[in-house]
Amino acid sequence: MSDELLVVKDLTTTFTTNSGPLTAVGGVSFTLGQNETLGIVGESGSGKTVLSRTIMGLQPRRNVTVTGSAIINGFEVVGASEKAKRQIWGTEVAMVFQDPMTSLNPVMRIGQQIDESLRVRLGMDRASAKARSIELLELVGIPSPVERYNSYPGHLSGGMRQRVVIATALACSPKLLMADEPTTGLDVTIQAQILNLLDELKDRLKMSVILVTHDLGVVATRTSRIVVMYAGRIVEIGDTRDVFYHHRMPYTRALLESSPKVSNHSHTRLQTIPGRPPNLMKLADGCSFAPRCAYATDQCHNVRPTLQAADETGHYFACWNPLPSNRGVRAP
Amino acid sequence: MSADRTPLLKVRDLTVTFGHHRHAISAVAGISFDIFEGETLGLVGESGCGKSTTGKALMRIVEPSGGTIELRGVEMTRLSGRALRNARTHMQMIFQDPISSLNPRRRVKDIVAEPLDCWKKTPGSERDALVSDLLSKVGIDPAVYGNRYARQFSGGQCQRISIARSLAMRPQLLICDEMVSALDVSVQAQILNLLEDLKAEYGLTLLFIAHDLAVVKNVSDRVAVMYLGKICEIGPADTLYDEPAHPYTEFLLGAALEADPDSPMHSQVLEGEPPSPMNPPSGCRFRTRCPNATDRCAEEVPLPQEVAPGHQVACHYPLTLTRRARLAE
Amino acid sequence: MNDDPSLAGELPGQGLFLIQEATHVEAHERSEPLGVLFWTCVGWIVLNVLGAIFANALPLKSALFQDYNNINVGPGWHHLFGTDDLGRDIFSRVVFGSRVSVAVGVGAMIIGFGIGAPLGMLAAYKRGRFDSIFTTIMYVLLAFPAIIATIAVLSFWTPRALLKIIIVIGLASVPLVYRVIRTATLNVATKDYVIAAKVQGATDRRILIKELLPNIAPIGVSFLLIGIATVITLEGALAFLGLSVNPPTPSWGNMINESRTVLAQNPWLVIFPSAALCLFLLCLNFIGDRLRTHYDVTEVKL
């Protein structure tokens, strides 16, 4: 399939810890098309961040075993050497991290940080690199980019820094932008600005975006498809609207119902999921969500469910006792 | 809403200034509000608006530089030494970072008993019973977990232990400073529900400080919105969210992301960023980003005016009035 | 401004942090053992200290008796480590020599910690004027070359006795201890649990003892051990310059010093005291470092 930008197949990331192996990502498969935005949603420990880093090939060298395959535009990341991966970082795939302060070098002018990758990767000379950097700063909506080119990251606000990080990621026009919690820690009004910017850039530069987040609000209106992760596995995947309105996995529903909504009246009782996320060191054979699930049966506790197709195309869920399909009933 | 309208806490013209002279930052620039007995007042705003500083100033963790704080008629700002330590126990605070709020080297039951031990008013057996009771109330089994160290718990559990600790002295006012913002959605819901239950059981009055609009609305009876050290709007939670009177509140609500793909996309995004509190704009502090601003906004500081019962707004051109005028046409 | 709800480092899903979070409980419930090497080191230190304390009661040859029939004898059954150029038993001298080293190390650190640690804790907790005054004083003292000052004072303050050496080195270490303890306390004093204790009505004394002390103790202990090692080295250096205890009282330092002249004929004379000193310091440093990592609850253990 040549129209797929990213093909992930059976990807597994296992960490060797002092207390034994820990499978942070367990057999994840999905594809991402050109110019598509995919949301990866999950709580802490769901493996969403490890997954995004594994796809990037950014796992630490020691104590990690990665199996399966992740192919970005024809390049197999799993097992690739550091040198080979450097060829695709920036040009094929780039990453925006959560904390803009730590992903920028505080003692380097922001212009130089963008220049650097332009000159090293694209072999630009000093003058054209500077011109391109200013262009990029303008692209991400930084006011008076010529003056800002000489600022240090510490002089910018959180929102502005995240814009700079995005500009740095876009320097070598990657085809896939991986954004790991890009707006967490930013104020709501700034968050809206950054998400709008990502949306706009995606269309303008014809790239694909993966939005990794814990916030369902972030993915609801900005993605075309969603992956819901729990304990290192995909529990539901499908078009955004299908996952929000026709979800079949009880965990997806619980996640949706436990987040407070602005449109609800004050003092609305929240639905909660009993218990806590599972310990990845001690995963049972069955469904990882079974101990917290109201519908769990013996089968759920003993046999791990695989992804099965729902009514809609491209909509899959991993559950033995799925919620009934509400096709045509359309949730309120 | 509470029928009993006696203010438990009366705050008047509270100011907090950091730094000196030319570098002075007024983090809180003269705010006044009441918290009535048995209610939850939500305090919402973006980073740097002074909401956390307000909470800390009420506890006198940071010193207010002006104004008065009256808890049941007792003026807090003049107390010192033992009187201050004593008065503080009537108010308690829960912090944002659950892990950092608990001493990693102490056992859970000692952490919860700490306020009792400080005052040495409770005899040993009664103390242990009280600690066990508090821990079970917040959903931590005292028999299993009481002897564990705080570092062995997850964020949600730590926040439960913090709540148990804060209730030990039977405070009248509980200040929650971003207490759920570091937690996962499912854990957050558990903690919010727990807080509502305990509020009813202990008859608590709450000041709930957070940046998340949906969370604040969920727990609050009334909500105050802060911008750059000033309260710009205060009113009943439902009315304030349905009919915001201040342009800033409207933008804030518009930017809030709903977990619903069909939620209306607000095309109007608030541009720019808040100005520096070191050099705030003259007149209305929001005027530099406000689409409705006029010359009057630059010259006159807007005073709070009532647009509906209990709903006050500090704006020269409140939206509710224009909206009503439009409806009347 | 303490208003920033920036959640860096606390929210779900940051890199490997979540792995640590997931294994959080287990990792601490079964705290990993300190290891054989650690306990071997502890054993060696205990043996040395016991030897120093009970040297008189041990069936040893006199450290001062000069046996002119056995000068510069190599190690053997009769003289375990051999004898020196005056026919004194090296083994006995090494054991008795440890007394000086251990006494100087422990004694000086008691003085250093006794003054430096409380001041450092108070300064970091109180901040304000108290902090600025003491920190300034300590930095002025630190800027002063301590070794040269110690040498100057010791050469002036005669006759030299063990107690004087302990006092001089102890006082010289106060600013170092102050700085380490102050920094460690500053880290802890800004934590929310300290503020929480304050708002519950805890007195300053209670906060210092219950909240701060247990959290800086591990750093304090490891610095104490490394400090003892440093002081012992310093004593060795002073002895080498002839500024420590007066001969014929043996100390590891002055034994090495005396061996200079006969190094060619009798290398054992320098090897054994050096080995004793070296092993002792190595063990102390290792224990100190191991304890610090073992009790550091904040360090990622992946």
C-alpha cells in the first residue's frame, strides 16, 4: 500500500527492569494515511508516549527490546541504526515534545536553533538558512520574526516557545509530525491557538499529524481517526465520530463519561472507573481492563481479546462483551 | 445554593506584591469577594492571573501587602505567632502536586495525624481511631496502607491522603489549589466525587482554584474569573457559564475543548497573550486584547456592577446587557 | 509567581517517567539489597575502628619497641608486615596508627557537623537576613585557602597535640558542611509538604525535626563519610609535612613520611600504611556513595 505514510505492525516495546520485563507497548498495529490527523488517547501508563517514541526510533539503547515493524514512508525504523534513523529524522518525521522549555536549548538564540538543522541537514549557507528560519517563525505565527530570531527561549512565553518548537520541527519539511502532548501545561486560550496552528499547517504543508494526548477534548475536533490505548494495547480504533458516538469498548465509554464537561450543569455527578490502571509488570492473561470492567466475565479474565471489526469501516475494538451497537440510535 | 447567606470568609481589597520598587509585580491587585458558609466558590483563570497567589495569601503562606481577610469575624492579616498557627487550622489547603505534598519518609498514618500531633489535644487511642476513620472516609484502607510510606502511592492515592490530612482538624474552609490537574481523567473523576461527598458530610466550605473550566463548573456553586490580578466576573456557576457577561469569560469558555466532535468550533480565538503584570494596562486590564474596548476602557477602571442577582462583572460594556438589548429590539 | 499550572513532570505520559510510575509501588516494597561489596566495606571499616579502639588490649607487639636485631625485615611469621629501620613492628604501628586517623576523621567531622549542619538547616529554612549573613560569612571563609590556613595555625600552635589538630581541621570544615547541608535543605524546604505542615500549625522546630531532617539525613550521612575520608587524607598530608602528631607516636601519614629515606631498602614500610589508608578511604567513599543512591527516593530506578 503506497498511499500509507506510516504502517505499524505488531509493535512491541519491552523494558528490562530490576524487577523483570515490562511490556509498555504490546503488539500495536495501525496505519496512517497521507495528510491525515490521528489521535492517540490514553491515561498514564497506557503506553501512548512509549509508542510514539518507538515509532520515532527514540528509545534508549540499553534495556529495551523492540519487535514488530514501523515503516515510515518505506523506511523500517525497528532495528535501524542510529545513523540510518538520522536520515529520516527531520525530513520524514519530526517530533514536538510536551515541554517546550526542555526541548529548546536555553543558551542558544532561537534563530540559531532552527538554522542549525537547515544547515546541517539541507546544506544551506548561513544567509539562506537565516532567511528560511525567519520564514518559518512567521509561518508559526510569531510576531516580528526578525527581532525574535535573536531572542533566547527564556524570553518567550510558553505558547511562543511551543511555536518555536513547531518551527524547528518543520525546518526540513517532514511528512509526519508527531506531537506528544503539545498543549499540556499551556493555558486554554493558548492551547486553542496552538491546535489551530497545527491544523492549519497540516493542510498547508500537506503533512500527516499524530496527536498524542490524555485529553479527549484535544482530539475530539482535531482528528479524523482515534486510537484508544489501555495498558500498552489498542482497545479501540476508528473514525473520531465513530469512537465518540458508537464506541463498543466499555473503557472508551468510561473514559468519555468520567471527564467533566462545560456544557453539564454544576454538581453533575461524574461517572468513575473503579480501581486503578493496571501494573504493567503483572499483567494478567486476559483483558487488562477486566478487573475494572462492569461487564467482565471469566472469558475476559482468562483470554485476551483481539481487535474485531465493528459495523463501521475501519472501526475495531478489543472486547469479548462489547456494548451493543447504537448505529442509527445516535447518542444525544 | 446555600440558604444560609452569612459570609464565612470576607476578603476586601486584597493585594499581593512581589519584589520591590521598580521591579514590583502586583500578582493580586485588589480583589474583594465573600465565601458563604457551605458553598463552593470556584476561582478560575489562566497562569499568572493570581489565582494561586490569592489562595496562598488567604492562608498567609505568602504575605498580603494590603487588604483584609476576615474568617468568621476574625481578622487574619494582623495575627502572628501562636494565634496565627491556631487560626490557620480553621483553613486548610490541598496542593497541586500530590507527590510533593506528602513527606516521602513518613508513614501514612503519621502524615494524617500530624495536625493532631502538632496541637497534642487528642489522646493516643482517640488519635488512632480518628486517623483510621479519616483514611477509610477517603477510601484508603487504614489496616493495609496505614503503615506504608507516602512514596509508595500513586498520585490519586496521595491526593486522597492529603484530603484526609486536611480534614483532621475539622477546618471550616478548605482551599483546593489545582488539586486534580495532575491526575488522570478517571482518577480525577474519583477525587472530584469524593470531594463532593466529603463536603456534604463535613459541611465544608470550599475555595476551588483551577484552570480547567469544566472541572471548576462541576464542583462550584459560584465562580469567580480572574485576569491579571483582578476579578473580572463573579456569579452563580450555571448563569456565568451560560451567559458570560465579561468578554474575557466568553473567550475563555470558547477556548475550552469539549470531548465531543460535534461541539461548535469557536472560530473566535483570543489573540495574543496576557500583558506583563509588571506593567499592566491602564484602566481595564483586559482592554489590550478586548475587541469591544473603547477609550473609556483605557481611562476608567471598571468597577463591579450587578447584571443579575449575585452576578457581578467588572466591565464598562457587559455582554449580558448588550445581549438583552439585542433581544429587546 | 507561583501561579503557573504548568504541569511539566507531573502529567501522564512523559517518556520513561510513566514506567517508573507504574513500577513505583513494587520498586520500593522490595527495596533492592545493598550488596555484598557494601557489607564487605562496612566490615572492613568496623574492623579498623575496633582495632583502633582496642589496640592496647590486642596481643600486639609494642609499636614503639626498637628491636635492633631485626632492622628492615620483610614480612614474615614473626613480624607480620616486617619491621622498619628502627626495628619496630610495622603491623603494630599500622594498627596504632589508625587511632590517629580515625580520631582525627571522626572528631573533626563531629565539630564540622555540630556547627555547620544546624546553621545550614536554619539558614535554608528561615531564609531572609539570617541566611544572607551566614551564607556570606561562610563564603568568605571558603574563599580562604583552608589547607594553608590549617598548616599556618598548626605550625604556630605548638606543642602539637591530637586535640588541637582535630579542632583546627574541624573548624576548617564548617563552611563546607554548611554549604552542603544548606543546599540539601533548600531543596526540601520548598516542597509542598513543608508548607502543608506549616498551615497545620506545626512549629518551626517541629518542621525542622520531623519534615526536613529525615529528608536531608541521607545526604548528610553520605557527606559525613566522604568528609571523614577527606579529613583523614588531610591528616596524612599534614603528617607528611611533619605537622601532625609528634613522633614516635605512629600515624599512617607520618609512617609514610618516615619511609621516604629508606624506600630503596625497605619498600614494605611505605606499602603497608599506604594500603591501610587507601583501603580505609576507598571503603568510606564507597559506603557513602552507595547509601546516597540507596536512600534517594527521588532518583529514577529503571
